[in-house]
Amino acid sequence: MPSEEELYQEHILDHYEDPFHRGHLTSATHAHEDKNPLCGDVVRIELELNDEGKIKNVYFNGQGCVISQASASMLIEEMYGKTVDELKSFSAEDMLALYGPRLTPNRQKCCLLSWKVLQSAVHSPLNDQKN
Amino acid sequence: MTDIATRSVDRTALLPVALRNDFPILSEEVGDGQRLAFLDNAASTQRPRQVIDALSGVYERTYANVHRGIHTLSELSTEQYETARRSVQRLINARHLHEVIFTSGTTASINTVARSWGDANLRAGDEVILSVMEHHSNLVPWQQTAERTGAVLRHIPLTDDGRLDMEAFDGLLTDRTKLVAVAAVSNTLGTINPVAEIIAKAHAAGALVLIDAAQSVPHLPVDVQALDVDFLAFSGHKMLGPSGVGVLYGKEALLDAMPPFLGGGSMINEVKLSSFTPAALPAKFEAGTPPIVPAIGMSAAIDYLQSVGLDAIHRHESELTRYAYDALSQIEGLRILGPAPEHRAGLVSFAFDRIHAHEFAQVLNDQFGVAVRAGHHCTQPLHAHLGIAASTRASFYLYNTPEEVDRLIEGVLAVQRMFAPQGRQRKRRKPDE
């Protein structure tokens, strides 16, 4: 089991308190929101895809524990500017590795919430958009 | 202890600490080598040696299927299983032995009533009264029944301090009300509900009452005849017994009139290729091989609880709860869910506006060895009503001590310090805009 120092590393708390692109994206073409049914943590991701299939911009919003919110910030920062293909090949293992500290199975669900939301978001065009 | 005024505990209200020696698991270490303080008893409890020995004793000496063989072991197992039924009968003071049905747990007990009684008796427009504080297991089965029958669900609202609004309940009771189904004790707020009053009023309005007693039978004396309750549901694992066994109590006349729920072996009198006749109570509602060993283990748990005394257990938990409540209520920014100690059973749930329940549960475990529950505790509608996504819950039982409460409080204060906003500025890897 990881110690508290590992679990709540400085750079994780930095992301929690000072997240990357937390908020609303007015130019969003795609969006998705989901909950962790075990604890009620929620993450919404809004992104703007351009014609070349590139993530031009991406924002997240949500409510939840340090792991779910800091991991969302890390993921959004990592994927900003990447292509949809790169995003699709970014696996759950990649996400856990990006987060860093080894997590117990129940806390892995916290960490993977935003990853699941982002994978669905690229398939979820907003109503007034054509993909 | 930092920032918390000196508190005192009334040790005359507490049970002897020596009974902890009966529970082997309490000497386990968790987290970073901390001695376990198990404060997650509303989710499930631990077992004393007496229950563990009863379980292994069956497997080592007497186990076989019940009500089937005429060989020695089947006779022995059947006798032990039926003795367990008598233990439950005595515990809740049921008039008849066959009013005690063994199920797999509270959820199965409530579903049995919702499917069997509900489908046979509810018509479109009939009303079932539940409450906002119910566990999902006393909400979802009724939603499913309502979908099948067209019955309408009504919910008793809560007072600001987390008790049932009994004036509103009076207004909800009409001649359309067919059933009132509420918890005796809220698993999240800890509120002890006025079930005797609810039952009397419901009966006066011509409605039946089901009590979800999962959080009351393990902790308080319950007498189904004194209450005049129609259905009562509870679980073995929340009262020092094994998981996989629970009880549905129902009045004889009601159970007799209800169709069987699950079909299969044991629940029949005679089977032909195209029809069957059901068995008499209690077998009618015990299709298939029942939870034989868990029921026998539950009986050993009941013996243990009765040897300590449910009144004494309730007094012990009330004192620990008051002790915890007094300390938690002094912590700045902490919101205690539910009513003052005099209206609650042995648990306290709380929330912080800016620190998530997961952080509490994680740090309390890792650094303080304290096991608490973090999340919505299977009461999502209640959490939505309270305007929060999750909470942290500490729930007590007969083996907990004031020293464990002290560790809880110390841990809560540590989490508050750890996660206080520090004006962090992250080094940007990528532009923000």
C-alpha cells in the first residue's frame, strides 16, 4: 500500500489546488459527463476537435476527491493538442502511470473516471455540431 | 488534543473493554502498521470467536443439507437450522416460529414483500409511503413494484435536523395508502425514527407497515408484537453474524395470504409437470437450499448479543456517539449530518465543504488505523436532499472504545491540516489558454 506521502505527492496536490483548464469551453464541439456510482464523484469534459482530428482545446469540470480531480487536470494537460488517434491509444494503464502513485483497486476508479469520460467525449458530438 | 475542548466520557455507561478479546480481528494492523479501529459497523460488523467456532463446528462435525435426508448429519443440520429460527423468534418476540423466514439479507427480505405482497395487493393509484432517508434497498424494490402495478410512491420529507417530518406524514396518509415502508434507524443520519407512532397511525389509516430494521435489531431491543409491525427485515452480518443470511418477519395471516416469491425446491407441497402447490410457512418463502450455516452462525451471534444485553449495547453506543458528536461539533467547517445525540443511534456522518470524504477515509486508515465509510452509503436521494455528493461515516458497536473515537478525532483534524488550501501554483507544462 502506498504511503500518504506517495499518494498525495506535491505535484498531485498542485494539480488539485491549481488545475489545468478547469472550467467551461464555449467553443466545444464534443462533451461528456459521468459519475462514479460508488462515491458520486462527477467529471465533465468539453473539447473542441478541429477538421484534422486534433484536440484544439479541452476543459474539465467536476466535483470529487483529490485523486479524481487532480487526475482529470493531469489528463487534460497531457491530451491538450494531441490527436484523437493519440487519445484513443492512451490506455487505462497509461492513465494510471501518468498519475504516478500505485493505487488500490477502489481508488483506481477515482483516477480512471476522467479517462473514461474523455474516451466517451470524443464520440459525443454536441447537438448543433456535425462530426 | 488540538483545538478540541477537554471532553469526558461516562465510563459507567460503557461495556467492559475485555469483550474485545472475543474478537480476533480487532488485533489486526491496517494502514502503516496501525492497530485497527473498526468504525464501519453500519456497513458490516466483526465476529466474535463464539460465532467463528459455531461456523467451523458445523463444517467440521454436523453439516449436511436440511429437511431432506434421514441420515444423521441431515437430522443434525436440520435441528441446528430450526434452533436458529427459534433464536430469531425469541430475539424479536414473534408470536409464531413460522413467522420467521430466513432470506439472504435485508435486501432479499424487502424484495420478497415488494414482489409477493406488492404484486398481489397493489393496484394503479394505490400509494406506498417511503421516506427521503431510505437506503436504496428500501427504495428501488418499490420503484420496480410501482412500475409493474401503477402504484404511486410518496416520500416523508425530513425536518432541518434530519428527522422524519411527522406532520407531513399525517398529511400523506390517506385511504389510498396501502403500505408504509421506512427504516427504524437511518444508516446515514443515525436518526432513530418513531416507528411505534408510524405503525399506529398507518394502521388507523388502514395501511400495513414494513420496517427496515437492518440498523435497529443489531443495536436495540425490538419486539414485533409490542410494535404490532406487519413486516420486519434485517441482516445477520450487521449483528456479528455471517453475511448471506437475513430475516423477513411477517404476520402469519399476511404471509399465509401471499403467493410464493421464488419457486424451486423446499417451497413446494406437491409438484406436477404443469403445476405445483406451495408448502406451508416458513418453507413457502425459502426456495432452494437455504443459508444453513450462516443461519446457525447468526443464532450464535444472537446468543452472544443477548449475553451482553441489547439495552447495555445501546447504552454503550449512545455514550460513544455523544462523545464523538461533542468533539466533531467543535471542528470548524465540519457539518454533522442528522439530529442531536438524543435522537440518534450509534453513528455519526459528516461532511466538509472543501475536503472530500475519500481523503478522510484514506488518511484515517493509513495513518490512524481507523476504518470509516466514505461515499453515499447507498442513500443517494438523501445526499442529494442534503446538497452533498458524499459524506464520511463513523459507526460504532459494542467493541468500540472512547480511545478509538479519540483517534478518529485526531485523524479528522490531521486531514483538515493536510488539505487546507495553501495557495499552490503549479509549474505549467502547457499554456492555460
